[in-house]
Amino acid sequence: MHELSIAQSIVDIVGQYVAPEQAGEVCTVNVRIGALAGVVPDSLTFCFTAITAGTPLAHATLAVDFIPYRVSCAACRTTSRAEPGLALCPHCGSAETAVLSGTELQVVDIELNSVTPEQR
Amino acid sequence: MSVITIERKILEKNDEVARQNRELFANHDLFVLNLVSSPGAGKTTLLERTIEMLRDTLKIAVIEGDVQTDLDARRVAKYNIPAVQILTRGGCHLEANLVREAVTNLDLRGVELLIIENVGNLVCPSNYDLGEEMKVVVASTTEGEDKPLKYPAMFRNASVLIINKIDLLPYINCSLTALRDNALKINPSLTVFETSCTSGAGVRAWCDWLVENARRKPAS
């Protein structure tokens, strides 16, 4: 259940970009979560909703871009989607692989409405 | 509609404190390990056997992370080594700032090896850098040979795997070879030790590795 502290870290980062009086304009927070980051997107959005309730960010939606685990293989020179975590190339079985994606845990950007929900 | 680009790591605050911890550990010439496993794999018992074997060889300090109680810190404090307990009070993992606080309560003079025993959990601690030199993951035979495949992130981020409770192999349905192979499929560069903290088998090899690495000072 570390999704709660991850959600809090996201809120803290967003807070560095928008003043509290502007936070009501945030409609979407886009994050990138890799398949190997050990974070469950549904739990994360649940926690985000829970900790932003009653705050200026209450109207913001957390949008998760889930990034698959991909490896590139130096032996057969292919890139492919692999079973999460497996270091072996799905094509040739070599262990000479490098992780291309899947460990992401990033805040990408935030989208703001110029009109606050109260003004609608 | 306007967009503010952020592009920042969610755990950057933790990573920054971990970096400071790493700097502090380097200043003390400390070899620091982050010991992780699922609950009951034998982390604390392994620590006890390690301290017993190395107490006259290596100066060891321990940080114990648990959700509740100081039972583990009391278990290792029996050996008269610097030990401090971190209570996460519900938290499923240690974070770098908790370790930084704990370190201020430790007498690090002369200490060569600091072992941070994380909360028993194979998921959450893999995300949180504490400032350690490497993660050591303990997997016990009773958990089954498929543990590495089920929790790949932890085995991928670890440098050392200790397969514990090998004395129980005759009584359970677990193949040591399959367990080791599964772990190496996730992380081919793992250094693997096979131990029984009950019989003491394999503990010497692990302790020799510890001494060798703790004494290998950076060439600065």
C-alpha cells in the first residue's frame, strides 16, 4: 500500500507548480507508471482521490499512462515486450538485454481549465 | 485549457535524501546493505547468525525497520552492537528520511558495516532508495521457487540473493535449482548464497563475502 505515499508525493510536486488559489483549475494530472514500478494504477488513483478530497485539487483527475516493460537484446538485435521483470530476451533467450521501459514513475504534466469548477 | 509540463520523478524527494545518506555513509567509510524479503523469510535470524560469526572481525551496526514493536532491535541489541529501531506504524516500507533520522541515533564510530533491515515486504521497498550500497534479498525455500517471478522488481533491483532455510528442502516441495534459475532469469548478475540459519550451513560463505566487501574501500 505504498500507493498512498506515492499519491502524496504527486500532490506535493503539483503543489510546486500551482498556487493553492489556482489548484482548483487543475483538471488532469498526467503520470507515467512503468509495469515494473510496483505501483497498481487503480490503487494509485483511489489514493489520489482520497487525499485530494476536500482540497483545492478535489476536482483533478489522475490519469495514468501505464508503460509496458520492454527490453532490447544485444544478441539478436531486437526490441520486444517481455514478461514483467524477465531479463531474458523473448526471441532468443539471451540475457544480454537492456531495459528500454517499464521502470517509469514520473509526473508528466498537469492540465488546467481557465474556469474554476465554482464558476461553471 | 493550458498545460504545465512537469516531467519529474515522483520519488525525487526520497532519491535526494538517499543521495545525502549515501554521501554520509561514504564519509564514514561505511558499507551499507538494505536487507529485504517477505515477512518470515529469516532476515533477523540471518542477522543474528551474521553478527555471531563476525562480532570479533567486523564492527557492525543495525537499523531495524518494522511496522510495530521493537522486538527485532532487542534481538540484535543482545549482541552489544549499535542498533536502532524504526517503526513505520503501518507504513509498508522504509524511506530515506526515516533512515537519516535513525542514523543520527547511532554511534557510527568505527562501524564498518551497516545493515538496514527493511519491513518484510517484497513489493514496496523496491521503489525506495535508502542510500545503501546494494540491496540483499532473502528468499526462503518455504516460500516456493516461483517467488522471483512473482516479485520481479525486487529481485531485479537486488545485487545479492540469499536462499534461506535450505535445511527444510527434504520436507517441502521446492526445487533449489528452480528457485535459483528463476531469480537469475530476472537478474543474471545476482550473487547467490544458500543458507540455513538453523544448521549454520552457508552462513560462513556469506560472512566471508561481507568482510571482503566491507573492507574493499573506495580508491579515493
